[in-house]
Amino acid sequence: MSQSKVSTLNIAGMHCASCALLIQKSLEKVNGVENASVNYASAKATIKFDPNIADDSALKNAVTTSGYRVVTEKVDELAESRLYRTRFFFSLLLTLPLFVSMFVMIPGIFWLALILTTINIFIVGRNFYLGFWAALKLKSFTMDSLIAIGTFSAYIFSLLTNTPEYFEVAASLVTFVTLGKWLESLAKAKTSAALSKLIDLSPKFAHLKSGTSYHNVPLESVKISDCLLVKSGEIIPLDATVISGSSSVDQSSLTGESIPVDLQVGDKVFAGTQNLTGALEIKVTSDSNNSLLSRIIKMVDEAQSTRAPIQNLADKISSVFVPVVLILALITFITWQFILKSPLNVSLLHFLAVIVIACPCALGLATPTAVMVATGLAAKFGILIKGGEALQNAVDINAIAFDKTGTLTTGTPVVTSFQNLGQLSDSEVLKIAYALEINSNHPLAKAIINYCKIQGIENTKIKIEDFKTLPGFGLEAKIGREKYFLGKTQNSQIELTKNNRSLATFIIKDTVKPESILAIKRLQQSNFQIYLISGDSPANSLAIASELSISQDHVFANILPDQKAEIIKNLQGTQRVAFVGDGINDSVALTQSNLGIVMGNGSDIAIESGNVVIMNNNLQSLSTLFSLSKNTLKKIKQNLFYALVYNLIGIPIAAGLLSPFGVTLRPEFAALAMSLSSVSVVLNSLSLNRFKAVKN
């Protein structure tokens, strides 16, 4: 059985949500494609397919057949806005003489209007007709269809009646729609501003060490293990380790934390962070494609291209929107022409107004623009949200289960008591413990190693064989012919045994993070049920829970990693549960939960785990996450409401419902209103930028 492949394509030329649906339908018809999703706001298509049946060329061909273009780079909204700006002013230049002719007699105006309008609608508005034709071949309709039908109907009517009036209507439609697209593209560009700022963090050059001197070289020529110099005030170019010097480094670009971090020899530094004080000599540990910054950029980019479940509503409406509008426009024309016996030009004006005032664009922008702003804003706060689904799922969470070590606590436990139970000296016992634990990266192992070092034990020559880790219990190994175990016992102490006979016990305790108490209190005040799930002893777990004011009947202790998921599943019987862990031993629980949240520290972070990554490792960010998700969903619902109400009100007015009261809407102004409705939805999404993170 072949493994599915996922490809992402950048698509240029989309005008509205119905364009995205058209491309999606075309992609889904390709043999071997399992599913496809096209995001209008981010101009990306994500396709899951069988690589043995379909390939990238077939996918690109499907997009091209739909009348759109696949481009290698992410669509630049600012560049697109400049293109629309040029088209708008050219179209306006062609349309102005037609406006003037409404007030001033111009000789030969019909022929002048014919020439100017022909250039306008078939050159400036060429893409509308190409889009209409591409959709027609696929037996579908898009916003291009509405604009093409509207402008061509007005154009033909002027030709048949030998009057310039409808040339002006056709030309104005192109002008106002292009103006709307210019304003919309400018607004859309701001929704991805956070991602653009992340991309701009990396410098283009680095100071590469060569012998005893340094030379400026392009960043792409730097290799792993190269030595670089980072001067005071400069941006660190790549992930690396400090090999000389000390300094304060501003890591807020990655973690959202404004307080600089003091770094010395041996500490890690990350691309995109700023060296503030002293010069640092660093040894590169990853190239630009694998740095923490590049992974964050990729993650935010993917998040901004994903869909929130609520978007399905907009897609369902958009899929039937254009055909319904065309039917309503025909009903309007028939009503005015044959029932109300109005002049043909009046019937046609109402027909055109209904066609061009309808706006599927606003529906298509309602959800993705809000998701793009929210995910970009969250990244600024040090919170990486993996897409619209995670953002929406966060709204429904009413219970939060925490892993203890490294999440609620510092994750750096210390030995508080050591008891020698055998015949060996303390020094000999500690040497054995040191030799066993030096092979482990577990926090408890580090605590024992640090204790041994304090007692003067280092670099033992004891040879370890058959080393095995026992997840949730400890480790075992052989020294010579003797079998040793070091790990948890029945009474949850850490015990060292030799051939099942006790040699010593260690009592190890962890400490609560300074911000944990306030963070948990805030979550409880927001009516979240808080649970603690720990592999530690009941005594230690209950002590931590008590310090955090977590109910004792919400504490699960002595829990193995694979048992955490079962506890989450049981809680989900009555609640929507988020699980907060370190992403190392918690992958199953993170997957089982309704929302998996990984705590990181900006360095050795399990960035691929969970639905959300808290880069700054600050539990206060949880309140920010849940508050932002609620605000975002509120904005999405507002956007959908505005888009639907706009069409519900606009179409009847365009159809002439208020004509008896002297209120009519000309097609060109209907087109302007249509364009501005999309802009208003994007601006409402951008208002999310006023959201403030929860402060300590």
C-alpha cells in the first residue's frame, strides 16, 4: 500500500471564494487525488494524493486548466496590489471621458465610447472573461462569471441600441471592481504581515571566521560547524552554540518574551534573535533551512493556509452562490420587463445591478483572513497555533489536563535526601549511580548526576553493559556479571538495587514554576476544570497540586506515559479536554486530547508535537491562547454575518425593491459596493491586531 503525499501549490489569479472552489473541484477530478483544499486568502492549494497515480505536473495542469497560474513563490499581495493599482488607473483613464459625456456633449461620442469601452473590458478586464470561460468549461460559475456577464450584457445592449449609455456602465463596472480588488489586496497583505516580519528576521550576510580574521559572506554559503562573529546590536544569523564571549540576547522575536537572556560559552543561540551587548563567537549547528526560525516560519505559513471548520459553511454557500444570483437576476429582469412592463433599459439596469452587487468574495475572506491575522499575532506572542482547526477547537475547551514535570514545575528536580542501605561506602554507591545515569537524559537522572557531582563524583571508569531504559520506571544495566536497577519503587522513591537487593534510595523533588500559581488561578477563574496527570509519586503530585490549588480528586499520580491518553479519553466523556505537556513523552496524550499544547523553551522544543506550541514556556500564554481563540471566532462570525446580511440587503435593493420610494442603484455603484464589502470584512479581521496578550 503506497503512502500518500501532500503538496502545496502557490496559486495566482484567484478573485474570490468561488475561484478557490473551482480550482478545488478541478484538483479533486485528478486521478489519484484523495482530497484538496484551496485557501483564497493565502492563495495556496494543499493536495493529498497517491504519488503512484498522480504527480505534481498533473496537479499543476489541473490548476492551469481552471484558468489560474501556479507560481513558485508565495503570492506577493503587495505586488498584486500594485498590479491592480495600475489596472485601476488605466481603467479610470478610459472611463472618465464617458463620465464627462453624461454632462457635456462630445462629438462622435458613440464611437469614442465603443473604442474606450472595448479596450477597457477586453484588456483591463481580460482576466474576468478568461476566468468565466475556464469556469464554463468546467460547468461552473465564479465571480468572474458575474462580472463578465454583467459587462458584456451592457456592452452588447449599447451596440444593439446604438447608444453610449451602457458603454459607460460596462466600463464603470470594470473600473470599480478593479478599485475594489486593489483595496482588497492591500488589506489582505496586512493579514500576513506577521509572517513577512518573521521572514525578514534573517540577515543576508554573516561574519565568517577564516584563520584569525573574519570575512563577510552570503548566509547561504555558511556551513554547519563554521565559526561566526556576531557583533553587538547585530541579528544572529543561524542557530549555533556560543564558543567565546558573553552577552545579553533579545529572543522576543521567537518567544514573545521582552526580557533579554544572558548567554555564555556553551549556551545556544538562535537565528533571528538580536545580540545586545558583547560580541559573541558562535559555532553553527544548523543551516538556514533547519533553524528554529525557519521551522517557525514554515509552521506559521502552513497555519495561515489551513481551514477552520466554520469555513465549511461559507464554502457551501459559495458553491451555489453564483448560480442563485444569476437566477435572481433573470427573475428581476423578467419581473421588470414582462410583469411591470418597464422599458428595456430599466429592466436591464436592475438585471446588471443584481449581478454585480452580489459578493461571494466577502464570504470567502471571512474565515481565512481572521485565521491569518490570529496565527500571525499569536506567533508574535510566542504562541504557535497550527491552523484554523486548532484555533477553533480552543474555543470549546472546558478542561485542561497538565503534565507536571517541566510543565507546571521547573523540570529541574533536585535530590533532597540520600540514604545508603548497603555495605558499600557512599562514594562507591554514588559512583555506580553516576555511571548508570550518565547514559540517560531524564530529568531525574540529571538530578542524581548533579548530586553526585556536588559530592565530588565525576568521570567514573565503571563499564556499563546491556543498558536499557524502562519508560515510566527507570533503567537497568550490567556491571560485570551484576545486574543493577535504578528507578522508582513501590513507595515511589528512587532506589538503586544490585541483583534485586537495595543499595540506596534517593528522594527527589521538583519546584513549581513562579508563574504557575497565577496562571492556574486565572484559568480556574475562567471556569476551566484543571487536572494534573503525573508519573511522580502520589505524595509529590498532591503536594504540587496543593500548592497550585488544584483539587485533590483531579490529581492522577504514578501514571505511565501510555496511560495518560486513557485518562484523557475518560475525561472526554463529559468534557472537551486540552492536554498540556512537554511533547517528549506525551505524544499519545497530545493526540488523544481535543487540543494538544506543547510547552517549549525556544530551544530543544518538540515543535512537531501537538496543535499548539508555547514557545516562551510561560503558562500565562494559555490564557492568551484561549482568549485570542474566542476573539477570533467572534470576528469570523461577525464577518460571515456582515457578508450574508450585505447580500441579503443589497440584492433586493439592486433588484429595485425600493424603486417605489425613489431609491435605485445603478450597476456601477453596485459594483463599488460589492468591492467595498470585501474590504470591510478584511478590515474587521485586521482589527484583531488590537488584541493584547495576558500580562504576568
